[in-house]
Amino acid sequence: MEPSETNSSGVNIENTVDTILRLGLLFLLIGLCITFILPFSLVLIWGAIIAITVYPAFLRLVRLFRGRKVLASAFVTLVMLSILGIPTWILTESMLTGMMHFKDMYQSGLPLIPPPGDAVRDWPAIAQPIVNIWQSASENLQGLLIQHKEELTKLGAWLLSAMTGFATGVIQFLISILLAAVFLVFSEPLTNSSLKVFKKLAQTKGENFAALSIDTVRSVVVGILGVAAIQAAMAGIAFYIAGVPFAGLWTILCLMLSVIQIGSWPVLIPMSIYMFTITTPLNATLFTVWMIVVASTDNFLTPILMGRKSTVPMLVLLMGSMGGFITIGFLGLFLGAVILSIGYKLFDSWLNTETPD
């Protein structure tokens, strides 16, 4: 019996060591794969999200182009690049024009900030500190900057970081759009592979979870990004026509505030007040009415675009957008909201799934 027990123990030890080595090599391989793909993970995920969102339109184009997927994918790509590239170019040109305007005013000795107009005389006393700061900035901007040097340094650093993040986000968007075009061309094998993954993870519920994820992606991307883009475009057009300095910067801020569900009011209200001080009451009133329309668009567009079946609590969207922005920058505004929404819907579906007794 002793030789038999010894052989059995030896076999068990050998199997254990063999299993440990296999698991070690497997984890090493997985870790290396994750390390190598991590720098591209954001654009890959966002490219997949874009492809899922535009897939219904892509299928219509494939039928229109008589089954030519490459041609349909190229058309979709050109449209998306135009939607992203043209506004980005206009905003950048607007900001550069504003900087050159300030440079010319500084060289000519004119005040960089116009003094308060006659309209501010009727403002309530509670707004008097704002008027005083405005007047000081108009008369002696350099002195005011020196007086608030520390606060302005922090503000400038934040603005520089935000603009850098915006530029990086735009580049990531462009790459993601190109990747989405590739995903659309190979949509059938990618869809089959994704379904297999869901079935491996959730077994019989795999298809339901896959469909739920796709519906959530489409509703949130259109409902969040779509509404924010519409609001920013409407505000940007008004800023550009009204001649607001740095119209591009204010448009970007409107976009960011709309995405994180705060709304564009923090930008639109000061702009409306500013217009009453530099232009006629009629023009300022028309501008203000338009700003009210812009700020109110999400009240009826969001429910329509997101739909009832895929509605996600605003707290989830807010946490996802802000958390994504803090973690990965400008692209995280959109990516964080989508991913957290998917997680929320999957968790809610799993929580409400009946378990067998």
C-alpha cells in the first residue's frame, strides 16, 4: 500500500504544480495583452460605441448602395468627420480671431474689457459688487490681475488643462470614428463574437443582456451627446452672430455643461446680461429669448431621443459623465455616461431576474 500511496501523492503534487504553471502562464498572457492594448482601449471602446449607434443607418446605406459595405462605411465616416471637423474648425477660428482682436486692442491702448453701459445703472444693489469689479477691470485690468493673481493663476491652469483635454478628446474622436468604420465593415463577425461572449458570461440570458446593452448605448449616446451637441450648436451660432468674444470657448463650455447634466445656464445667463450692456435693447432681448430656447431644448429632446425603455436616472448620467471627465478627460464626458449606464441597466436587469426556487 505504501508504494501506491506514494505514487498517488506524487501524481497529485505533479498535477498541482502543472495547474499552477498553466494558470501562471495564462495570467501572464492576459496581463501582457491588457498592458499592450490599454493605451488604445479608450478609442477602441468609443469606436465600438459609435459603430453600435450608427449601425441602423449603416444598414440602410448598405441597401441603398446595393450591398457595398465599404462604400456605405466610407460615406458614414465622411458624414461623422464633417459633423465633428467643421464645428471644431469654426470654434478654433473663432478663438484665434478673439485672441487677435484682444492683441490689437492692447497695442492700440483701448480697454480690453468694455466698461459697463448705462443699462447697469438700473441693476439691484446686490449686483453692485459685480459692476465694481467690471469697472475696475475696464479701467485698470493689469492692477486687477495683480490683485487676484493667485486665483487667476489657478483659473488659467484649469482652463489650459481643459483646452488640452479638449484637443486630445477631439483627436481621440477622430481615431474612434475611423475605427468605427472598420467595425461597421466587419459588423457580422464582430456581432457573432460579441453574442458568444455574452452567452459565455450570462448563458441563457446572454442574448437579452446583449440587446439591452445595445439599446442603452444607442439611447444614451443620442440622448446625451445628441442633445448636448444641438444645444452647443444653437448657442454657438448665436454667439458667433452676436459677435461675443471667444465664442468658441463659450460654446465648448456649453457643450461640457450640457453633457454633465448641469445645463448651459451658467454660460447663457452671463452672456445675456453682457449683451444688454453692449448692444441695443431689441438685439439683447432677441438674444436672451434665443438663449432661453437653447437652455430649454433638453426638456423635450432628451425624452424623445432617449426613449422610455432605456431611460437612465440622471444621477447615473451625472456621475458617469463627471467621473469619466475627471478620470480620462474630455472623452470621458461621453464614455463615462455610456459605460455607467450600461452597467446600471445590466445590474437592474440582473437584479430583477427571477431565480428558480
